Amino acid sequence: MIRIDAVWLAVQPIDIRAGVDSLLARVVQVFGAAHAHHGYLFANVRANRIKLVVHDGFGVWCATRRLHLGGFVWPHQGAAGASCITLTREQFDALVLGLPWQRLEQLKTITRM
């Protein structure tokens, strides 16, 4: 398997038809560089398709995931103007399943019935 030590999420949407070279150029533009064993996530405007670009130290891997119904929970560029967000492994796993990854800590505790 491909080792991924860190996952980064690009907030602004991309044209999901972009190939590996275009995505790699976008990684450098948004994140500054493509580091080995880091994954970079992008979504389309509707957030129903995502692409993951991973630099494994030798080359670049690209994976795509599409939801037929609904969309991925994707952040909007807020007032702070953040263009990228780092994700934990748990957040990444929830995101690719379409779950509310931003509220994982809140969902671990039941506070009312």
C-alpha cells in the first residue's frame, strides 16, 4: 500500500477532469510543494467528486471517488481565508465516506436525548 503520513484538503474547488500534471501544479500552487508521503484532496464545485493526489517519493498517484447521491462534506472558504486544511486519519476516513468529519469530536459524546 501507499504510505500517507499527512492529508491536506484544498478548500477551493477544481475542475475534476484535471489530470495528474494539472493537479500536481495545483498542489504546488496551493500547498507550496508536493511532499513525499503526503496526500492532497481536491473536490469539484458540487462536492460530489473528489481526487486524492499522493506523492510516494518516486512518483505521483491519483485516486478519484464519486458519490452518486449527495455530496462530500466540504468546507467553504471562510472569513479567515484558509485555502487548505490538514486532516487527521480519522477525519479523512469520515470524509471519503461522506460523513460530517468536521464534527467527529462532538459526535463521540451524547449530551441529550
